[in-house]
Amino acid sequence: MTTLPASTAKKLGLVIDLDICVGCHACVISCKEWNTSNYGAPLSDMDAYGENPVGTFLNRVHTFEVKSAGCNAQTVHFPKSCLHCEDAPCVTVCPTGASYKRVEDGIVLVNESDCIGCGLCAWACPYGAREMDAAEGVMKKCTLCVDRIYNENIPEIDREPSCVRTCPAKARHFGDFADPDSNVSVMTRERGGMELMPELATKPVNRYLPPRPKADISGDIDILAPLLAPVPENKGGFMGWLDKALEAI
């Protein structure tokens, strides 16, 4: 079995703003493209155009309708990927040491050459964040684009996970949670960033910013009214003449 580091120099992770995520799946597609082209074995698609298509994804977006007391129902899009837990059960259950947590930045990775495809890590992960690649027979998971964030051959602005760089709504943010002044730490404090399923004591690094309650819009509302100028009862000039002419037809 694999042991976890007592501590890590950094705690790299994501903040995902559920209030502004529009569920466009741009992060899903960008993640698939980047990780198919670069780190590890390609993410396979099986029977992609057949009756039972299946594929391997490191990031998925689930959509729910939720309703709080006194508020209208609202749609919430929930992106899900590896949370890079501090006390990651997927690491300690791995029999070959293929699954491990990096000391330098806290990223949880899989060494595919040592993975035997037993699936124990997927069973141990309470978030369902790992997927077995049917073509390669190895376990896949989010890497926080480790081959990208340290890559000095690409512009500095691009040295962040592909999903973060791609998000058109800017709902995804990347940074170091070990730094209290980092962008992700500040957002988590100011917006009450949530830890997913804290009762499991896995200490996930990623945080979710809760959706803001929507205003009560019950009743009859003319959504176009603010955009329309008042129409005078008695029109004059050419438009008044034209109205009368058309009424007489």
C-alpha cells in the first residue's frame, strides 16, 4: 500500500463558482483534448458512434434542479473531478504504489506504468472521480494538467489547467490553498467556499463557491416592459396619419 506525505509544500487545487457555471461543458471538452494529446495514454472512446458509446473523462458536469425554502427553484451545474484530497483514500488503498500524492504541490497522480487496473482506488474514492480507461486498462483521473502548469515552453498566461483557461464564464480558478493570500484562498474566505462531503474526513483541497439564492419572481411579470418606451394614446404627425390610413383598410 502507498503512504501519504505528512505535509506538502503547496496545496494546488481549484475553486469552482457554482453561481456562474453555465454548464456549457467547455471544461470537459478542453480537458479531454489536452489529456488525450499529452500526459499519459490517450483518453479512449469506445463505440463512439454506435448504440452504446462510452468514454473516459477526467472532468464531468452534472446538472441539478434545487430549491431552498422561500426561494424559487434554480438550475445548478456541478462540475466534478479529482479533489486532490490531503487524506486521499485512493492513494493508501493502491496495492502497487501507482497512485500517489506529490510532496512538492499536493497533486494526486497515477503512474500508469505501475497501474494494474484493479480498480481499488475507484472503489475507495467517495466522489467517483476516477475512471477506468477501457482501452488501456489503467485508471485515469484529473492531473491538474501537471504537464502544463510547469511548462516553460508555453506562455505564462497558459500555465494553468486547461479547464480553467477555457471556461468562458470564468467559473473555474486555480491556485495554491497553502498561501492565504492566493486568489483561491481569498475567494474561499469571502464567498464561503465549501468542502465537498467534509464528514468523510478526506480533506479535499478543491472548494465550491455556493450559488446565490435567486430572487422571488413569482406572479405575472412582463420581462420586456423595461425595454419598451410608453406608446402615446394619440399619435401625431406622419405616424398618426399612417395609423389612421391602415385602420381604414
